[in-house]
Amino acid sequence: MTDTRSSLPATGSQQDSTDAKNRWPLPKQDEDFWGHERPEPQAAPEPPPGKKRDPYLDNVKFVLIALVVVGHSLVPTLNTDSSRSLYIYIYMFHMPLFVLISGYLSRNFWNSNAKTNKLVDTFVIPYVIVEVGYAVLRTAVGQKWSLTIIDPAWLNWYLLALLFWRLSTPVWKRMKFPIPVAIAIYLFAGFSQITGDFSMDRFFGLLPFFVIGLVMKPEHFELLGRRWVRIVSALTLLGAAACAIVVAKLNLTLMPFYFKHSYQDMDLSWYMGLGLRTGLLVCSLAMSFAVLSLVPRSETWYSDLGTRTLYAYLLHGIPVLIAKDQGWLDLPWLQGPLGVLAISSSAFALAIILCLPETRTIFKWVIEPRLTWLYRRPSGS
């Protein structure tokens, strides 16, 4: 959910690189290891073109943030099968994939002072401001005043979890087998009733997805673009939709889909808990890779919107919270398939509005404050 700029360089032979460019337009860079054919020298020198942002990950991020808004908006109608089915379907992969993308974009996070400064600029300071803001909003709509900085309220958990995931990045990058270790920690964390303080429950519950994203390479994304993989991906998502409908009709608890509850919280034995978490990990990864395979790799109408997903994530809670408090989402005609369509369409429109450049202009001082005065200048500058 971060807006870190990233490129996905092609590797391999010159023919593979050319094919990759045709399937997946990549931004031009100065590094020699890209393998792209260089343009022939021009008679008259021209100014070098600016670096173009790769639209693929921005496309993925916008799709995911739209699903986040839809999922939160569906909560008041979860007593209906149609709404519950869609909710389960979304929650099986949308946050795991967001965390995986965040891990991929964190690969070189510690290689830049500017990016390191963002640990404060775009995590700590916005977290405190948003936490206070939502406490004020809840009080304004009639709820009891509640403000606990160490226990993030509602959607604010992601900022703290991502902060600690990124702080742990150097450790994972030094390991020989980071993915098996992360999966082991994820599974054994289920034995402990970890509280939500500092988002530690989600930190461990979604840890494998961050580490998998951290070790992924551009060729892995390229593999997902092959035709046979796309066909399998479409079938995977269709099968997952059928499973979500069945699970919704069984009226089972939704606790496993939040990736934070212990085996004891879910009244599971140790072996049932391990089996459930393993199954969730496999299903979530399958759906995540399927979505990555099917999302367009070229420029789309929503590519630019995907560069400002953090604004939609942190701000969409305001209208959703107000709508819930006022009962706008409890209307009888919303309790069914037509209501699910209406809520989803409205939430999608809200995601678009919150990702517009005008939204960033208004709220940039909160979401992306410039705190250059807080940091020491690099030596020699």
C-alpha cells in the first residue's frame, strides 16, 4: 500500500529481454544489467527522457485498494449470503497480496537515506495524526472517546505492521532460507494469543507474504504473464469464488480470514490450527498469484490512480464510518445481491475519488508530511 517507486527489470538473454518488453513495457533505466537494446545514436543530441513509472504494480495496487474499500463497506450486510460470499472472497487474498507487494517494494528500502526517512514521514507521523483523527470522528458520531496509540484503531494497523516489517528487512535479506523461517514463525505464532498492540498480531499473521514479496524477482512476475499461467489463474479465481459461496452458506466464523487470531481464539486444536493456517497460506498465495497474472501490465485508465493508494486506504474509513453510524448501509433493499452491487459500485467510486491528485493536494500535509528539518544532512553535503 505504499507508493514507493519501483521498476521490474528484465533479465535473461537478449531475445528474452525483447519478448519481455513486448509483453510488459518496462521503464528505461541507466543500469547496464537491463539487457534492453539501446537506441542508435542520434545525429543531434536530445535531452534524456525522464524515468517512466512502470504501470503494472500501480494497476495491481489500485485493484487491491478498491477491494479494501468494498470489503469494509460490506460489513453491515454480512448477514446475507451474497454479501458474505463476496467478503470472504476478497479477504482471502486482498491484504495478503497488498503485503506481498509491499515486501517487493521494500527490497532496496535501506539503500537510500530518503527512503529511510520515510519510516517517520509516511508511517509514524501519519499514524499518530490519523489515529487522533479517527478518535475525534468516533466521538463526533456519538461513540465513547478512545485513544490508545499503541493499539491501532481499525485500518490504521497497516501502517504500524508495515513499519515493523520494513525494520526487519535487513534480517530477512541476510538469511539463507527466509521463506521457510517466516512460514514457521507464522504457524507457531498461532499458539500464542498475541495482542493487537503495535499490530503484532497482524505482523506475525501476514509475515510470510511480506517475506515472499521481499525475495521475489522480476522474472517471477514475468512468469505469471505467460498464457498458460493466465488460463490457470482464471480457473483458480473461478474455483475460489465457488468455494467462497459454499463457505458463506455454512455460516462459519470469519476469524481465520483476518490473519491475526490464535488457535485458542478460534477454538481449534493445535493440529487443526496448523492445518487451517497452512491451508489459508496456500489458498491466499494461489489467489494472489492469480490476480498478479491477470492484472494488465500496460498503461490503463487507473494506472495513475494506483500511485496514490495510501490516501484511499487511510481516508476511506471516514465516509464508511459515517455511513455505518447513520445506518445508510442498513437499508432493507441493500440486504441482497442488488444491495451488494450498489454498495460495491459506490465503494469503487469512492476509491477512485480518494486516489485522485486533488485528494493528494488536500491531504498531503497529513499523509506525506515533509520533515526535512528533522534529519541531519548527509556528510559531505
